[in-house]
Amino acid sequence: MSGSQPPGRGLYVSLLGIDGIGKSSLAQRLTRDLRERGLKVLPLSWRDCLDAQLPGWPQQALRTMWMDTYRLMFGSTIDQGQHIALPERYADWVEERAEERLSELAATPSSATTGPLAAAMVEFAGNLVLYSEVIRPALERGEIVVQETFPYKHVLKEYLLAVYAANRTGTGAYHPQEIDPLFTPMEEFFGGPLNPDVGVFVDGPPELALEWRLKQSGQVGVMEDLRIAGEPGFDGFVRLQSECARRFLEFARKYGWQRHEVRDAPADSNVRRGLDILLAEISRLRPHWQLGRCAGVAAEPAEPE
Ligand SMILES: Nc1ncnc2c1ncn2[C@@H]1O[C@H](COP(=O)(O)OP(=O)(O)OP(=O)(O)O)[C@@H](O)[C@H]1O
Ligand SMILES: [Mg+2]
């Protein structure tokens, strides 16, 4: 993240972190804080774009790819003896509450390697479109784009689910060693053209995220543990998320992200420390926005010790 962009251009801020570790809480607080200072902020996710006022291109492509990631993850799933039928049209998708129904699946038999692997590729493709057609134009209009989850997370998780499934079944068309080389160029692209101006890795123990998630909703999401790879249970949450956290830290170090360490403390104190890091980094890159009062807070780069 160079900060070499000309003044007048907006700023792309993105957060990376495991499921339930507090990214959204921090992103919402940042959005509120920057707006109170009179800055133009666009909180942005792929999900929000599906129902936003966008032209046919890119909206149709974003809707189709969004549905296809689910179709690939769950298309081969059998629930209560029947194949899950997913609607083709977006209007039916909304009407039939397809995502909510999928999130209610108690256990998902493995769709082996192909589904999650193909989902990772489509997820990546969708984010290529999202960046060039939605994020970049907003930056050119001078807006601050706040993305509560850097989409590297979703691509990594789907890829890891493919690897877990391949390792577990030992069958299927693709072997773990064969899958690996597919992921590397996508990761490099996230660290290259898709890398935000300000990236903060929200780091913290998966056990804490699990505790908060269970308090929040009493369960973990269907994509947050290893049930898709054939291993139901909370152990799968901790295993999958620990591997994600390890890879996120590597990514953060390699591509110049800051690290915000979440502690077992009240949500507000974690959010405040995260906000300080974000504001300090934003002030450094855009001194003319005069966020002055926070500029003295030192951010912690995710450098190797
Ligand atoms: N320090 C904290 N103490 C207690 N609860 C917390 C803390 N930080 C966050 N939470 C709670 O944990 C839950 C998940 O937080 P949040 O939605 O911000 O995480 P996230 O990283 O955005 O999750 P997701 O992966 O779903 O996007 C929320 O219910 C939130 O209120
Ligand atoms: Mg979130």
C-alpha cells in the first residue's frame, strides 16, 4: 500500500479476519466516525450490490456469480433425502430465501473437491468485477470505500474446504497437490491490483470468535466450519478458522497490512483500538483530510518479529 495516489482520489479501506472476530463492528464504527467528520463514505460489499441501484452491467453478472458460488458449494448437497434445488433467476432466489434456507442446513455431506474449488474461482471472478466496476469508480469519485471483509477471505475458505474434502475422501478428480497451484495466482492478485490503500488484519483467537458467534446467533454459519468437507461440529470451526488466521497473517505481512489484535475485552474497547489504527493510517495517507487528533497513534505493522 503505497499511498502514492493523487489527492482528490478517495481511499479504499478493507478489513481481513476470521468469521465473527469483529470486522463488521469495526467497519460500522469507522463509517460513522468518518461521516461525522463530513467525509463521503461508501460501505461496500458484494452482497449489498445485488439489490443496489446498479445498471444491468455489472449487476446481472454480480447476481449470477453470487448465486453460482452457492450453487457450486451446495449443488450436490442432499438434505433429508432430496437434492437441494436452487432457483435460477435472481427474483426467485430472493423470493424463495435461498441463502437463508442453505444456512439452515444442519449437516452438509461433502460435495468432494469440485464444488468448493469451482466456487473459489467464481468468487474470485466476481471480485474482479466488483473492484473494477463498483469500487474503483467510487474511488475515482473521491469516496472512501469501507469494505468490512476483504474478499480474499471467501476465496481462501472455499479453497481450503476443497483441500480438506480432497484430503478426507482421497478420491475425486483433483488431489490436494494439484489444487494448490491454482490458488497462488489468485492470492497474488489480491495482494497486487486488488490490494486496498488501507488494509487492517483483525487478529484474534478462533475460540473467542466462536464464543461471540454462539452468543450472537446460537450457531455457526454453514460456511464457517468443516461440515461441507464432511466434518460437522465446533472443532471444525476452530480448525478451519485457525488455518485461515495463519494464512491471513502471512498475507498481511507480505502485502503491508496493519494488524489489530482483538482481546477478550468488551466489544467497545476492541473497536476503539481498531479505530485508532485505522484513523492513524488514513491520516498518514491523506493528511489533507485533517483527521489530526488521531494522527499520533502508532499503528502496528504486521511485520515478522
Ligand atoms: N470484544 C467483543 N466482545 C464481545 N462480543 C463481541 C466483541 N467483538 C465483537 N463481538 C460480537 O461478536 C459478533 C460478531 O462480530 P462481527 O459481526 O463484528 O464480526 P465479523 O468479523 O464481522 O463477523 P462475520 O464473519 O460474520 O462478518 C457480534 O455479535 C459482536 O457483537
Ligand atoms: Mg461481518
